[in-house]
Amino acid sequence: MPLLRVAYLGPPGTVSDEALTAAAPALEGVPLPTLRDVVMSVQEGRFERALVPIENALEGGVDPVLDCLALEAHDVAIIGEVVHPVSYCLAAGRELAFDEVTVVLSHPQALGQCQTWIATNLPHARVVPAVSTADAVREVATDTTGTRVAIGPRLAARHYGALMLAEDLEDDPGNATRFGWLARAEAAPAPPPDGPGKTMLIFWGAGSASPGWLVSCLAVFAFAGVNLVRIESRPLRRKMGEYMFFLDLEGSTGTPAVESAVADLHKHAEVVRVLGSFGT
Ligand SMILES: O=C(O)C(=O)C[C@]1(C(=O)O)C=C[C@@H](O)C=C1
């Protein structure tokens, strides 16, 4: 039987690559250039599965993934999650003293996760965003005369033969990223009827301009005895002041409590979409 191919943010050596290998070493990973591409590859049926970062312990939600799931990838479901510890090194194509460094490259999430380290150790360097951590490391690895460095996982430094000038750059040793497994919604396994589970959903609209609207939306979960574990708002990408709300809650939609809370939420909100419901 052919191996299941899983799309992830490339090139090889990203944190996504590390997380995929740690979670499912037997699956074949296929690197794609951007996070939007990875999500849309499942929406468009080019891949049956993808692994994408959703949330980081220090920096919060991974916006391109959340926005694409909410607003573009209407037929994609989150079918499971893995939490992967994240640690970075400072990679370069040659030995450099910190005060010689003029540019530090990385993915914006990684730059955010290391912001205190950068401010303390490279206060004069220009911080430049890259499409992924591994892309940044690949870029500097062959630069044997310049003054640029990159922040990326050790995997990337080894993969591209870069020197490691420093290690453990993350601003807290508890740094970790939560990744979601994606599949087409029709291929998602049925949510578990009991046992520990999680449901991720989004809602917006109808009544959001009236006092107490958000409270009444959230109250449906309290009344049903469902524990909310995360709430995050993002612009609805329409006009100023319109937001969508991402909720994570304990329990799957296979349980009566979650099912009735979600049904009640429909009475308050214009749009309610369950992004995923799975066992944990
Ligand atoms: O650039 C990478 O290495 C990625 O896999 C992307 C990404 C992200 O977008 O959050 C994944 C995990 C880390 O939090 C940092 C970057």
C-alpha cells in the first residue's frame, strides 16, 4: 500500500518537518513553500493530509493558518493535534562575532519567540522575516563572506551545513508549538462519543454590535457544562471592527453536552463552523 503523503511547510528542516518526523516517522512528508499552500493543498485535494502549526506557547495563534482555515479552506477539518517542543540555534555560513552581525533572518513566529534574546544579543542587527525558519537557514548557510545569520531549528543547521553560533535562543525553555493534522472534512474520522476530546470552532456575526452579545455566545458553553480552553479573535478581513472568534473546548461533538452547546450557539451567531473535533 502506498504511504500516506503529508504536506508540510518546507523546505526540509523546518519546525514543521521536525514535528512531522517526531509524530509520524513512517509517513512521507512533502515540503510546500507557504503555510497557505499547505492548507490549500488539502482543500484542493492535492494532499490527503497536512500538518500545520496552529498555536505557539509564547507567540499565540499562527495567523496565516487560522485565517486560511476560517476564510478559504471551507472543506478542511482538523482531525488531531500534536504539541512539539521548539528550540532554536543561531545559524551562519561562517564564524562571526555577535557584534559583526548586521541581519538576522527567520520566520516571524520564530523571531517573536526569540525577541528578548535578539534584543539582548543582537541589538543592532536588522530583523528580516523569511517564509520559514529552514528557508532562512538555507539562505545564510552558503554565505561564507557576509554578516547575516538565521534563527532556525538545529535540524535545519545540520541539513544545510550551517555553523551554529549559539543554541537555545527561545525566550522560555517551555517553548512549544501545537500542530494540527488536516484532512478533507468528508474524510475526517467520527468524533469520539466519550473519553477525552477537543473541539475547535469559529463563529462570528449577528448581534456583535449589541451589548452582551459575546457573553451570550460564550454562556451556552457554561450552561451546557462545557469547559472552554482557548479563545482568540481575528479580524474578519471585511471592515474595521468585525471579528471572528476561535474557540477550543473540552469534549467532542460526539458528546451530548458539546452537541447541544453548539446547537445553541447557532441561535446567537451568523456563522458557526466546527473546524475539528477529535480524541486527545
Ligand atoms: O518556519 C518553520 O520552521 C515552521 O515550521 C513554521 C512555524 C510557525 O509558523 O509557527 C512552526 C513552528 C514554530 O512555531 C515556528 C515556525
